[in-house]
Amino acid sequence: MNRPAFKPILNTELPHGFRSIRFERARDPHHPEGDSGTAYILIAPLDSESRIDGELAKKHKDACRVIRRRPGGEDSLGHLVHGPGGSWRFRYDIAGSMPDETGAHFDDERFEPGEYVSVHEHDGPKVYRIVSVLPL
């Protein structure tokens, strides 16, 4: 079954707190220099402390999105959804072929350049460094 592409986000309809947050694979033993090609772009509302604003996210669910980038592959498109126990998940519902990924402690994370976040991917947790946080 073909699923429709994302409905475009109309920036003028979103509250001021919505941001485009890019995080890239951090340095680790397998990536001593990090990897800018392995990245996520998250569209989400942030509060005054740079944390995900759960109330705004709930009101504007369709605008809370994620793009998963991998070198040599197509981007995977999905939504940021609030999961059980206060978790935040990346649900790749466009193609429907990927399992959800979970952001570790995203409820408490400050999304600011230079900070680190963990994402539980299908093969285990990975660490990413936030490289930009831009208004939409």
C-alpha cells in the first residue's frame, strides 16, 4: 500500500518554539572522528530551557518529525511520538518498514549545540552530538 508523503509544514502556523535540531554521530572507537553523514534532523518544539515541550508536541503532532540520514542511503522519514513511560520515539511511518527508535532520556535532555544525546537504534544505543538548533 502506498502511503502519502508528508504534508508540508507551514511554518507560519507553528508556535515560535519549533526548531530544526541536527545531531550527528559522535566520536567512538568505530568512528574516531565522528561521522557527519550519519545524522538525524528533528523538528520539535523546545521550551525556554531547550527541552522538548510535550504540550506543544501533543498539540502539533503532525509537525513533529524526524529525518534519519545514512551515507549512501535514502533518508528515512518519520514522526517524533511520545511513547510509554515518557519516552520519545522515532516512528518511521512513511515507508512502514523500519522499527521505532527511542531517544534515551529525551524528556530531560537539553537540545543545545555541543550537547550529546543517545538514540537506541535496531542494533543498540548510539551517541550523537547536537551540531545545530535553528528556528523554523
